[in-house]
Amino acid sequence: MINSICLIRVPNFLLYDEKLQIPLGILYIASYLKKHGEEVVVCDLAGVPPDEWADRIPAGYKFYGITMTTPDVLVANAIAILIKKLYPNSVLVCGGAHPSALPAQVIEEGIFDIACIGEGEQTVLDLVQGKPSDKINGICYKDNGTIRKNPDRDYWKNLDDLPFPAWDLIPDLISYHLVEENTPATCITCSRGCPYNCAFCATVDVFKRTYRLRSAKNILQEIRILKDEYGIKEVRLVDELTLLDRKHFIDICESLAEMGMRWRTHSRADLICKNKDLLKLAKDSGITELAVGVENPDDGVLKLINKRITSAQCEEAVNAIKDAGIQSKAYFIVGLPGESWKTIENMIAWIRRVKPDRTTLSTFVPFPRCDIWLNPEKYNYKFTHPNDWHLAWILGLENSQEPFMGETEFMNNEELVKARQMLYDFMVSEKYKTPAPKEFEYSLEAYRKAIGG
């Protein structure tokens, strides 16, 4: 057994295209390990059926690290159990959003040996280099039957200190459907964290509202390498707050224009309204689409979830994007606290009036450690399926009869499922949304098979 680590991306059977985006988190960890002379390999199980996992997972590693969000838990556990069966002397490490939110619970389940909390680059390096567990910040582990959680690790203050992702460790760096069709593209991130306090978002508790930006110079260097060495012509900035820092946004636009890159990204409605004059610059620099999180265009719901935007700002933002000649996309969530048949009807009327070019419909999930999860009574929200992680997918269930994890003050689970189907059918029939591919039902069955259900 070699003293090194295999980092694993788990399958996501409910995505239309599992490899649309690269696993940036583990690629950053991998590059940091490589920088310090450690051996690391990435095992990408996206799109791989369960009966092929054993053949795909490489043998002989001391550590196996699995990244997971809350809906990944059941599949990640299944993979971890398989690894322990194949390589019983290995150390199983998990990281990502879910272990960061519920580290002790993950360890209590008895499948993983160590849970990483927060940003994992230095934490994983400490593990691989053999530092004693009680001396490593940012982990939770079991010590002679006692679960111990060490102090949190400080977040990276200067993101420019991190090496670029280890693109060479993943065979599917390029996507031809990420920005525009049939053009080589990949995704990058310009920031980490979020300073806002939305009630449905777990980042508030997990990452303490930190927000850090990479310099435009550093981002330009990354884009240049992607273009010159990998043939990338388009990028998706996965950041959700690209207009938060005005000067930084201008610098990014100029950098992308300099490289001749086409691109797409997201931002908040209020930031778009505040910086409408920059949309022409974005258009001239090659942006193809700007998405905005509307969530629910009802001011009562928006206030309740502490989104700190208004329905009028959402409408103004979408109109400004379209007026600048940029394709607009609006994200919606069904099932948030305060949802009622009235808010459902209002959402449909709002879409018909404002006419965003594209929409995405998400199922509301009260993710662990978000304020709604912590204080459901404050939002008149009732859990009906707590800890049923197979229902924690925000995408992929919109054309199914799977229940929600909870109910609102005004709608029970049966009504929410009916409303979600109605919204999905509306968006598809009026061409605001692309319908699910025909093979999607197979994906649901593959997911159930993977988790043994």
C-alpha cells in the first residue's frame, strides 16, 4: 500500500449530463497535494453504473477521499462500503458540503473514518503526510469509540496562493454543452463563500459568511492555460455573485475579452439592477447568458427567506439582461416556506409577463445547518421526511412523483408534488425549459439500484 490518496467524484444519476461540469473541489485539493510532492489520483465515477465501480476504483491507496453534498450521501456511502470491502486497511475520508455541515453524524454512521470540514486542501495534505489526527484542524474522527471534532481550520485568505486545478487528472475536462453547443468549454471559479444570509442556504452556518475573490490577473493566467494547452474556447464562471465587486467584474470582463472567450455566469437581482451599466461591457466581452436567482417572485416569500431582493428587482434584472442583448435565465424554487397555490399561480403569471429566455425549476431542500433546517417553526415549515437524503436533490426530481422533505404552512406534500409537476409542465410547454431526456426514468432507476432501494 502506497502512502497516497485517491480522490473520488460520486455519480449523480439525476443530472441530465453528469459530466457537464468538472469537480473543481477535488481538483483543487489534488493540485495542492501535487504541489507538495504527494501522489494523488482522481477517480471520476460520474456516469459509471454501480456494477462497474469495483473495476474503476484503483487499488493500493492508503487514503480514499470522497466528496459529497447532502443528496450524494447514500451513493457515497455505497461506494465507501465497497472500498472497505475491497481494501479493508484503507482510510476512508469524506469532505464537501454535507460532512462540513454534519461531521459528527457522518462519523457516527460508521462508514467513514474521517470527515473534513470546510476547505480541504491543507487538511488533506496534513492527513496524507501523516500528521496525528488530534493535531489536524478541520476534521472530525473517532478515537477509541469517542467522536472528536477538532477546531475549525481557517479559510484561505488569499486564493491566489492556491495552484490551479489539476486538470490533467481528469479525462473529461472539456464539455461541448456548457456555454454554447459544440464548442469546447469548461468551468472555473473566481471566488469562495458568500456574505449573504439566505435562510435556505447552508453556507451561512458552514462558511460563516466569508467571501474571498481571486485576482483578475490570477484568473487571466488560468484562462490562458486552458486556452493554449487544452483548447478551451468558452468558460462558465460558477460563481453566483459576479457583480458583487464592481471593479473586479470589469477586470474579469476585460480579461475574458482579451482571451476571446465566450462565457456565462450568475448574479443576484439587486446587483444586476445596481450595475446595469456594466451589462454592455459584459456583452462586448463575450458573455452569452446571465442567470439570476429569482427563487419565488412573491415579496412575502422573498422576505421570509431573507433573500433581500424584491419581485420588482427580479423583473428589472431580467429586463436589463435582455435589453443588453444577453440571454437571460431565471432560477425558481418550488416548496419554499410560505408557498401556496397563490404563489404558484403568481410564479406562472410572472414568468409569462417577464419572459426570461430560460428557466430552471428546483425542488426546495432544507439543507442541514441552513436556518430553515435549524429553526423550522420560525418559517412555519414542517418536516415530513427528515434525513431522507434521497429526497435532497434540488434538480432531477421536477418531473417525478417523489415527495418533498417537508411541507409549508399552506401546502401539504401531495399538493407540493402536484404544484411542482404543474410548474414543470408549464415551463416545458411554453418553451421556458428543455424537457427531461427520454432516458431520465432510467436514471432514477439507476439511482435506486445504487443505494439498494
